[in-house]
Amino acid sequence: MTEPQVPLLTPINLLTGFLGSGKTTLLARLLADPALSDAAVLINEFGEVGLDHHLVERIDDTMVLLQSGCLCCTVRGELADAIKDLHSKRERGLVPPFRRIVVESTGLADPFPVLSTIKSDPVLRHHFRPGNVITTVDAVNGPGQLGTYVESNRQVAVADRLVVTKADLTPAADIASLGEKLRTINPDAPLLTATDPSFVVADLVDENLSLRAAALQSTSGFYCEAPVQLATAGGAAHQSAVTSFVMTVERAIDWTAFGIWLTMLLNRHGEKVLRVKGILNIAGEERPVAIHGVQHLVHTPVHMERWPDEDRRSHIVFIVDGLDVGLLKRSFEAFALDQSPVETAAVPKRSLQEHQSFS
Amino acid sequence: MCSLCGVLGGNEHWADAVARPGVYTRNVERIDRRRERANRVRIANAMLARFGLTISDWQGASFVLSTRTGKSEIIEDLGHLWPAAERLCGRACDPLDPALIDAAEAAIDD
């Protein structure tokens, strides 16, 4: 009998969204979906999701197994402890070998601390990695929340997948304007509509980078080449001042110089850099490198298979909260590009040595 | 862990993760590895010079960050660079500082 493979690093997906934006409804749907049959889902309360008719087995008072094969747990106390407990049970064979974890966050939470926990905890970071952040946005109340609450903007800004809920209760024109609004905050996360017949649960957790790259380099051009300043529902400049913009770099980027600049920026302004993501043309590399960061946290860069098209320039999307975009661009130009002459003569000139030894 | 200095190893920083010669390797391609480290030191020094700091490779395993008066700190990887640099030079190392950008732009134009 072959045991189901447990991935080397189990992805942890974060499901977030403002209060009442339909997280739990979406979650109830996820729990019953075969796409998540190999997942463990961490929720706040069993009662909210109404699991009774899906329930197969109760493992202990915080964990149940569902018909779909999905493992469902409530979080008591620290999230890190709950994940470690799951990991321990999986290793001991007490629960089915799940290949993914989905964490439901509370409506007001900033998603960043969860991602940070995964990356910094000495046990978790060797067994788990951050997966997609899924953010639900309510089509009815979403526009108002985006205009009022900073948390709501931050949740949208860090998302890898945006899910518009309650679209069936809203006129199509309003949904289109909500879509535009979301695009100004988060230019490249795929936008999905929960009520759409074509909505597939698997898309939420699928980490196909080309999807992201395609959105980033869509033929319709960049969503926010010029910095976008958000406005409140009333039309005034938003207090959260979330701004997104794309930097396009003509010349190949030196990875080390870029790394030093970005670590310097994040060290000083990490909590204001909600998102950094992009495709880089790294000097000396055939294939593009995708980078992806949330606040102080930068995910391990990924080598993409190939360039999506003929364009070989680097594109970096920044979503910042209250940073001066002009200064950021100037700073990038001044520091992130290696200005010093490349030392082509790093290898000793052998011809000279040989010449001397023969003379 | 290094038994001499108690530095814990194995902390992977994202900036170390691009696979090119000399980055991942530990036991092979020693020349590439040293060249890669030398290149990092060169680029980091260009940036740190603005704060009166220098960095040097330490045994191919860590980096030593020093002020002009010799105050030094050992750092494991580039992820620890900036907090250590700020401790040593006693001020914020802000890449968005207009004066710093002005100076760098003037240097590029020259």
C-alpha cells in the first residue's frame, strides 16, 4: 500500500475578509468541495459553519472529520499551537495525511501576523509555507467598508485571490465599479465571483504563478501605472492612503543590490509596504524570477518556467500605505540598481601569468 | 551552530534563495561561492559607505559589520544587515531619506 504523499512544505491558505463579508458561507462551501478533501481547515467556531450533516467522525473536541475527507478544527488560543498540534497528529497518524491547511481569520484581523507566524516559528517554518491569501469582499457592503475601514483595505491589498460575494444581490453596474475599486488597491490578484457558475473552489488554492503573471502583464496594460490615491465613499482622500503603482525597469536587475535595497526598505517601512510583487529580469538569469512579499515578510523567490511574452523588462507592483511614491521610485533607481562597474577581471588574467612563466 | 561563537546556522533569508552558481552550494563550486560572497560584500559596502560602515566576509560563513572606530557585529545573512547597521551607526538607515537619495543621484550623474 502506498501512503499518500505529504508535501515537503504544506501550504497554509489564509481566508480573510471583513465582518459579514461571507467568509463562513464560502468556507461552508469549501468544506464540502472535493477540491479540499485533502485539507485541514482551521475555523473559529464549529457552530457557525453548521457541520452536523457533513460530519463523519469526531476526532477530539477540537477536531472533526467531514464526509468530503476534509479535516475541520477549531482554534483555541494560539494559531501556531493549533497548527503544531495538527502537524503532530498527522505525523503520528492520528488524522488523515492532509496536504493543505486553510485558516479562517476573524473579520477585523490584519492577515499579516498569521503569515509572519508561519515564516518565523522555528517548527512551523520547516513544515509549512504560506499559500494563497483569499479575501472575500461583500458586493453589497464592500464599497462602504473599503471607504471607511483601513483593515478592509489591507485585507484586499494582501490578497492573492479576491472573491466577490453576494453579487446576486447587487446590480451589475455596482459590481463593475467595485471591481475597479479593488483593482486600484490590488492590481493583480485574480477577481472571482462566488455566485458565478464558473466559480471553482480549486482556483482559490491553485498557486499557478502564470495566472498572476498573466494578470500582471495583461494586454490591457497596467492597471495602475500612475499611482492611485484611494478616495473614501464621500470622495475625500482616504485616511489609510493605500497607494498602488507599478515600476518598470528596463535594465537587468542585480539580485544582490535589489535584495539589499528591499531589506533596507522593509526594515524601515515594512508595515507600510503592504505588498511587493513582480517579475524580475535578473542579470545572468535566463528565466524570470517572481518575487512576492507581504509587509516584513518576503516569500522565497520563484524561478518561473519562462517569460510570459516578449517583454523582458522587470515589473514590480508596490502596494504601500502612506509612503511617498516619488521618493520610493527615486530610491529604487538610486540604490536598487547596481551602479558600480562590473568587475569583469575577477578571474586572474592567465595569459599574463603564462607569458611570465615562459619568459 | 558554530561552537566558537555560538552563531546558530541554517537561517535561510529570501535574498539567498536565487539559484545561481555559488548561492546554494556548500561543498562544491567553492570558487563560485566565494565569488558570490565577494560580490555581495562589494555591493553591500557601496550602500553601507553612506552610513560610515563597512562589511567584510568572515570565514565564508558570516559577515562582520564595522564602524570606522572599530565597533563590530557579526551577522549571519543579509536579513540581519539593517537592524545591525542601525544599532552600530546609531541612526535610522532609511532608503527614502531625501538627502540620501539626492547624494546617490549626484554620485550617479558624475
